[in-house]
Amino acid sequence: MRLVQFKTPEGERRVGRVSADGNHLHLLEGTRSVRELAEAAIARSTTLFDIVEERTLSELVDYDQLLNDGLVLPPLDHDEPARFLVTGTGLTHTGSANARDKMHALTHGEDAAESDSLKIFRMGIEGGKPAKGNLGVQPEWFFKGVGTCVVAPGSALPMPAFARAGAEEAEIVGLYIVGPDGSPYRIGYALGNEYSDHVTEAENYLYLAHSKLRSCSIGPELLVGDLPNEVRGRSRILRDGIVIWEEEFLSGETHMSHSIANLEHYHFRYPMHRRPGDVHAYFFGAAVMSYAFGIQSGPGDEYEIEAAAFGKPLRNRVELTPDEGLVTVAQL
């Protein structure tokens, strides 16, 4: 089952269930948001699937038209964006260590000492998939922003004027809500573009936190239920309508050095991440990225990320934002 949040041409929020042909949405009765569905499921101690089944109408809307008109929203949001935490992890895929190490070599040379990235990746290989009920090794983790940093499918990804670079990271994103008693619940999964500044990151690993404070995009569809053990997708960059780079990415636990349960434990073990009513988007890491292949993307380029398990592709174009200059703080 896959869900889509969107606005009607009149500006009304709705949620639709993707039809069998993948090109239409069955409207859900009386539903304005996925968060509302999740809250209803928690309140009734039932599953999201059951709530959606009850609300699914026969009425259909044209999904492709909604995408073309820019009316599709991210698959999860919050009325108070500050209560939508966007975070992520890296070095969780068998391809991610190669990509990160290539970045390290590009900046510091082939003969540089083994990077901390490679060390933490090896830790994940050795202890990132513990037996059920056991504790595994701690993954890398970073803060990306709050709900205001998430742009809708089809919308522009802003590249700050101060950025050294900007490039895509095709990832799977876990989407969560915290229940009234502080218990976290997984709503589902979506495709994500964890857009980052890899030049800043490669300059010094301690700049990783700065490099991640960028916008991102998620969607367009929410996959409800289990994530396939293997997810095969494609990540590509188009310039003036022509593909300048394309690569297959492999995800799902078959291709990960950490189990999803292990990643979730290390995220939600912090009480601050279990505030009732908050929602979370957690990026699970990228297997491939264009920057590691020597590609320099920039304003006007379009990213396209797709995987059959998630329906329609996620598309976003890069847009340079004006230089704000020196930011000063006023004394009160």
C-alpha cells in the first residue's frame, strides 16, 4: 500500500491511496494528512493499513496531473514544522564506504591514512546487525533540520550562495510519529534525496555537521508496511533534459551494514526524540552519489530518484539562492 499527500487545485489538503495502475489516487474519506491517519491508528490500537482500508473511496483523482501541477506534498509533515525532526545516518550500505572513501581520496590524496569513515563502516559490518533483542554497534548520526528544510516532490532544492557545492544522495527514509505515551511508531518508508555539500564535508570530517544543514526532499509516495529486503533503484542527474550521470543504487537490509531496528534504537533511545506528537524523518544512508564519480552538479540540474517499490520517481531541480551576506545578531 502506498499513500500520497496532496492539495486540490482549490487548496484543500487530501490524502490518496495509489491505485493499481499507479497513475491515480483513491481519495480517503475525511482525511487531510498522513499524521492524522497515524494518530487514529494509535488511538484505536490498530494498524495504519486498517484505517486506510476503512477510509478508501472509489473516487479517483489523476495522480500524474497533480504531479504536473506541483500539488503533491511530502508524504509526512506537521502543522508545527519545528516538531518535525529531520535526521540521518551514513556508512550503512556496502556502497557507501566506497563513495565516502573516494571523497576522502579526492581531497587528501590516495596515500592518505585510512579515514574515520572507513573505520566506522567496518564497525557496522562487524556489529551493525545484532540478533533480535540484542544491541548492535552505534551508527553515524547527523541532524539535518526541521520540517522547514523538506521541500515537496517537484519543488526546487535551494543551493545556498555560501555552499561549496551541492549534490544528491538517493536514500530510503523512515517516517515516524511519537505516540501520546512517548512510544515511537513507524508510519512507513519513502524515497528521499538527502541533498548535501560534499566539498565542505570532504575538506574536514568535522565539517560533516555543516555540510548536512541543507534542504532535502522526500516522496512522493509513502510505502506502508514492511520494506523489501532488497530495493533496487536508479539515481540520475539531468542537465538541459539530457542525462549526464546515472547509477543503480541498492538498498534494503540485504545491502546494509546495519539493521533498520539497530538504526532506530540509536535514534529513539534519546528521550528528546520521544516527545509525544512529534514526527521524524530518518534518512538511512546512500549507497551511491554522483560527487564520488567526479560529477559537479549545480543550479538548473535536475535530480531524479526512482525505485519500483516506491512508485513514481522523486524529482527536484537545483536553484541557487541569493547571497544573504554577513548575518549579524542584535543585542536586546
